[in-house]
Amino acid sequence: MQSIKLGQLLLGKPLETKELPHQAVSNPVGLAVFASDALSSTAYATQEMLIILSLAGGSAFLFGLSIPISLAIAALLIVVTLSYRQTIHAYPNGGGAYIVARDNLGELPAQIAGAALLTDYILTVAVSISSGVQQITSGFQELTPYRVQMAVAVIALMTIINLRGVKESGRVFAVPTYFFLGIMFLTLGVGFVRYLTGNLGLVEGVEALRHEVMEPLTLFLILRAFSSGCTALTGIEAISNGITAFKQPRSRNAAVTLMWMSGILITLFLGITFLAHQIAAQPNEVETIISQIGRTVFGDGSLLYYLVLAGTALILLMAANTSYADFPRLAALHAGDGFLPRQLTYRGGRLVFAWGIIMLSAVASVLVIVAGANTTALIPLYAVGVFLSFTISQAGMVVRLRKVGRLKPGEKIAGLETDLEYDPHWRKHLIISAVGAVCTFVVLLIFAVTKFTSGAWFIVVLIPALVFVFFRIHHHYKEVAHTLSLQGARPALVKRPVRTLILIDDVHKETVRMVDFAKSLDHPWQAVHVGVNPEKAELVRQKWEQRIGEGELVILPSPYRLLAEPIKEYVEKIQREVPGCFVHVIMGHLVMDTYWEQALHQNTAFVFNLALSRLDRVIVTNVPYQIHRKDGSDAEREALQAEEPADVWRTNAAE
């Protein structure tokens, strides 16, 4: 009862399945849930771009290249946004790149897209939370040695909040999201006013980042900076994956939220990059670019400066919520199609995909620990999967729109996911998707080549490995389904002989219950005791004769103190003696009121179940015996202890 109360306190009361439609979110909450990842990337995209440019030196000219690079990234973002807007209207049930690829390109591209997105969502949690912790340590540098512990603690907190449900977590995270937007637009506004009036100074007290090896300014270096800045595009696909979380009309609300998100994202990204150049911000491992802008605009140590740090840290920490919203949904789609374990389709008490949330948290925590909560170390792993899924999604839309173009006006045909209907504007839509596919594919190649040695090689290897695992799981489920299939001729139902075995370790109340149950089945039965201890085995025989007095008790010697092996050998012996028979094994299992009490017992029923479940024609029945602390009077317990002290402490059997 206490554990149930604790679970409800942390996660809230369970919701009925019929409450699922009422968990949909409004556009403002949807922006907080699905856009926090994309919006938060503005906090580190400019910084990562400047870090690459600093390899060629820290001159104003070199850092000035960040502005045209940012404009190119903004143009790419507009193309990708328009492409995903079309996807939202074409696939109103969500699923993003995975569903688009499965519908138009086939199973293999769909699994590649799914693997890329799942990997990206895990990295989103690791990158955003690591960057958020870095924002905190920029203002409080004495906390730097505890970055990893802080990041893992935040992941644990995010997990608990998201297990409470999408609607509730969205309301919680809407506050920091809009606080960040407010403080950043205030910072940009004040910064631009000070720039226009000539009062915007230069950042002070920042030591330029030092590199062991400097590089000349080449096209390759510029492309590396471009690819690092393209992390600003991460999270754009989140809304198309989570359309079903929006209120009706879902497609329209999701599309409106997407456009708002992109507009805000472009404004913040370009504004931060421009101000960083104007104040001569220096990429640094100790202080972030946002921190430098904040203290230059508002003054070092001012309240507004700390509010900038707080808002940025909060949005980065909360950005992981996008992954918590989308990863479990996408994993459930894969699992429903048989490419991931079926458990991922399970909705917990709060109607969220609980196992997907737990898996996401566990893997992200491992990444944070391995990378030491270092954002720069994680970034090269980050965007390969994003742009791979972008490319596959838009290529799938091109195929779909070509099918639409072949239809006659008014014609409508059924598709795998949605119906295809003639669209007089199909050529315009096809061009948008084609341009999006080409652009994202080019960026994918740039990112894979320029970041390959920095860590992108790991993702290039990981995604094919995941796809291989997906198909292995799928083939397993297909084999199991084929084995269980009843298609074809009706199977002959044969009545087979049954032999019942009662596993006992001692003779007590539960033993009597199991004997009564076996006698009610009207099959030949016998009790079996594994003689790990010869002295106890003889004592059990004597008590059996005295207190049960019927049926046969078989003592199986076990000189090597094994439990399951003697039982398996005896079952196989019976099946040889009675060909084709079923062996019914009855086991007792003590059930306690609390987990800690349960842990005090051997719980050997699990061991027997695991061993016997691999044998053909063996049926195992567990007979639980509930022991409550209020059961029996004190006098009865004292009498029991006085009569048979060994029995009280040696009831391992029935466990």
C-alpha cells in the first residue's frame, strides 16, 4: 500500500483508457512540448559554429563569416519547414519520416529513418541537458566538477515528470519555455537598441579558445562551421511526429505551431549570431556565448544577466521534453510493426508509453556519463541522424506527390496510411519537397564528412547496426506468429495422459493447499522433494507420513545442491515412461505484504519456472500463499514456533 501511495504521489492517479482523447494539448502548450528542442538549439548553435571558425584564428573577419553562414542556415530552415508543413497535412496521424518512408519507400528506408530519429532523440536529451548544465556552471563555475551528476539528476527528474503524462508535463514545461522566449527577446531587443545608439560595448574578461593545432581558412573549414551551425535545425521534425497530441483539427493546429516555431527559431538564431559578432564574443570552454551576450548587454552581475542564464539553462534542460514526447511514440510505432519489443507499445497508468520513456532516460544517462556532460563532444554525434531522417522524409513526399500527379481531377485512391487525392498544386508541392530533400542530403554529406573523425563515424556505424537489430526482431516475431498460426487444416485435438508433481520443500499449511488442489484435478499425482540437505529430507519424509499420510513422496537426491536440474531429469524420466504425456508441476510461492519482506525469501519459484518452461509438454502452476502481518494471533504464532521451530524459518520451498 505504501509503494502504491508513493507511486501515485510521484506519477499521479492512473487514468482510464477513455481519458486518452482528453490528453490532447493546445497550440501554446504544444509549442512548449514539441518546440523546446528546436528553440533551445539557438543556445549552442552559434557557439559551435564559432568554435570551428576559431580553428583558423579569432579575427573579426573570420567570426564575421558566421553571419552569411547563419543566413544560409536560415534559408535551409525555411525550406525544411515548408516541406514538413506538407508532411503534416498529408499524414494527419503523425509518425513523421518513419510513416512517410514506410508508405512510399518501403520497409528498409522506413527502418533507417526510424533508427536515425530514435538515435537523434536520445542525443537530444544528452546534448540539451549537458548544455543546460554548462549554462549553469558558466555563472557558478565552482559547480563545474559536478556537471555529470547534475545532468543525470535532471534526466531522472524529467523522467518522473513525463511519466505523469503528456498534458501535465506540457503545462509544467510551458513556463520555462515562455520565460526563455521572453528573456531572450528582451536581450535581443535591448542589444539591438544599444547597437543602434552606439552603446553596445565589447565583451571583456574572456580568454580566446586555444587549439593545439590551427588550420588555414579553407572551404572545408567553412563547411564544418556550417554543419555545426545546422544543429539549429534539430527538432524541426518533432511536430510532424507528434500530430496526434494536438487538439482537433490536429493537422491545422500542428501546422500553425510549426510555422510559429520556425519563425521564432530563425529570429533568435540570427539575432544571437549578429550580437555575438558585434560584441566580439569568443567561444570558450568556461563561459558560453549566451552568457557573454547577457553580461555585455545587461552588465556583469546584474539581475537580468542571471535571468538570461536561468532562462537559457531552463530551456536547454526542458528541451529534452521534445524527445520524451516523441521517442516513446516512435518506438511504439516500431514495436507495433514488430521491429522493437512489444513492451514499448504498453501505456502506463498515465496513458504514456512508460517503457519508451524509461529506455530513453537510461541510454541518455549512459551517454552523458561517457561524454562527461560535454556538449562539444556530443554535437558531432547529433545531427547526422536528423538530416538523414529529413532526407528520407522529403524523398518519400516526392514519391507520394508523383503518385498524386498521375491521378485525374476528382480521383481518389486508398493508400497504405492515408488516401491519395488529386491536388491541382501537386507540382509546386513536389518542387518544395524535392528541394528540401536535395538540400538536406547535401547537408547530411557535409556533416558526415566534416564531422566523421570527430565522432560522426559512430552514428554512421550505429544506424545500420540498429536497422539490422530491428529486422532480427521482426523476423523473430514473424517466426513466432507462423509457429502459433492455426491457418490451414483444423488441428486434431488429442487427449493425453497427465502426471502431476507437487514440489515441496517442507510440510506446512501451504503444502496442504497444494495437495488439495492436486486431488481436485483427478490426475495421478505425487509429491517431490529435492534433497539438497539429507537430514532435512529425512525430516520432510517423517512429517509427510505424519501429517499428510497419503500419496507418494519422492525424494530426489542432489549431492551438488542443485535445485532445478534434478526436477528436469525427473520430468524427462516420466515423459520417457509415459510417451506423449503432459507433466503438470505445482509449485508454492510465498507472497508478502511488502517488497522488503519478499526480498527476505529465496523466491525459487522463478528459478523452477525458468528451467521447466523450456521443456515440451510441461505445465507449471504457481499456488501463491499470502502471508499478511495481521494473519493469526500472537498465541497461534507462539504455539507454532514452540511446536516446530525449524518450519518457521525454513519455508524456502514453497518460495
